[in-house]
Amino acid sequence: MKGTVLYGPRDVRWEDVSEPRIEQPTDAILRLPATCICGSDLWPYRGLMPIPAPAPMGHEYCGYVEETGPEVRHIRPGQFVVGSFATSDNTCPHCRYGYHSSCVRREFMSRAQAPWLRVPLADGTLVPLPEAPPPEMIPSLLACSDVLGTGWFAADAAQVRPGGTVVVVGDGAVGLLGVLSARQMGAERIILMSRHEARQKLGREFGATDIVAARGDEGVAQVKELTHGVGADSVLECVGTQEAMMQAIRCARPGGHVSFVGVPHEVRLDGTELFFSHVHLHGGPAPVRRYLPMLMELVLEGRIQPGKVFDLELPLSAVAEGYRAMDERRAIKVLLRP
């Protein structure tokens, strides 16, 4: 079998890798009809997250169950399933509190940019559909595996409420789906901070009411102007940089809620500024498994189409071009087919 391996900065290869097999009795093997590249994959691709050795890539997935281990009870061969980028047993105390991505048996998935995938803790990690979906729904179901679930967590953690004002910092797939999530939760005003026309257009389609192209202090000033000097009730930080985090905190009103779901890189907070800002902060790796059944139902009912974030489709063998396209911002998110 061939799969995607990152050797170093901007060195992605499509090469022979070992085929997945049942290693633990709680495993399942999936056949993937589609996979994709995540914005977080760009951190190691750009050399901003060092890797000690060649690393198999890919953590977003959905597909058909081909084989299960002897202790798997609820997932069966032939089912179409969606799983999270973080495995979970769905029974530990952290899972019961809704924080599956901190499960005591958690593993972070990799190796999903390939035609086949081994999923540990299959019963707790995977959510089956009643029947196989039509092909046109697969991209939207794939989005549930990470970027939609993360966008939804961003809105949930920022306490988005009906009638509220929301700011979204970041116009990648997670930020755009944060806009969609905030709209589904009933936000009245959604301000997307974006400099890119194609992303602004999709953001408006997902529910953004205003666009702010400026960044930093200028961007904060424009948000304050739009909110009559008050600031936003909820701010979603979907990037992971120092500038984005400070921009998010400064856009929130006193007593407002700021979520942070972008993987942080060299983010440092000033304690005094945070103290006097009076904002609530909540974030981390999204507990996607908490939301999967509900998000999949929204997709199956046709109420949302998160798969629209995929604006470039390539064969898996062209995965290196997919990374280049996202790195150069020629694509929001790349869908890969075997």
C-alpha cells in the first residue's frame, strides 16, 4: 500500500508503507473513499513543528469498516463510519464529561492520508451511519471528523447564544465552519476576519454578516466600531498564533467568552492584560466525538453542507501538490481520493 509520509519541511512523499492490520482486539480497519489535508498539517510541513523522523500523515477520516478486532462489539464490517482525530473509549471520566479528546486511553490519529486506516478503540471512537451515504455527502461527513467538529467546539466553548454577536478570527476551514456553527446556534451578527475574497464569499454563504479585512490593532478597532465600542459576546480564535490570540481577546467585551482551537505556537499571555480584560477563555483539542452524532445528523438531513470548504480535489498520489496548494493559500482545504 502507498501512503503519505512527511520527511521534513516541504518534503511530502507518496510512497510504500505497511498495510494496516488489527493490532489490538479493540481495533477496526477502514477503507477510505476520501481523505484530506488539514490546516494543522501545515505546521510540520512548514518546519514550525519539528518531526524527529519521517511521519505518516493524515488524521481526518470516514469510510467503510472492513475488519474488526475480537473485542469490538458495536461496530461491524460493512458499516459506514466517521471518527475523530483523537481516539476515545467513550467510557472514562473525561469522556463522560464530554472531553473525549482527553480520554485516558487517547491516541492522536495519523496515517489517514492513505486508502486504508487502522482505528484504535473502535467502539468508542467511531460513529456508524444507518446505511451507506450517497457519494455527494461523503465530503461533508469527512468534514465532521475534524474541521466541523472543531469549528462547532469553538462556537460552543465561546458560549455562542441566539441573538449574540460573534467574531471569528481565522478564515481557514475551521474558522469558516466556526461561522457555520455560530449561525446554527442562532448568532445574530457574525463578523469574519478575513483578507481573502474566496474565503469571504464562502464565509458569507455560511452565515457571516460582516467582514473585517484588517488585522491586529486596526482589526480590533474595526470590530469595536461595528459593535458601538462594546466588543463581541463570543470570539472564536481559529489560528494559533500570538497575533490571533491577542486579537481575539481584545475583540471581546468585558465578560465575553473567547475560545481557542488553533494549535498554539509561541503564544504568550500577559497576566495583567488578561486580568483586566474580564474575558472567559476556553479551548484545546476539540472533543469532536461529543458532537459527531448530532453533526452527522445535520449533514444527513441536508441542513448543513460543511464539505463546501473543500475547494480543490486531487488523487491521493498528488498529495504533495495538495500540500503546496494549501501552503500557498491557493486552496482552503484539499480533498484527496484514492
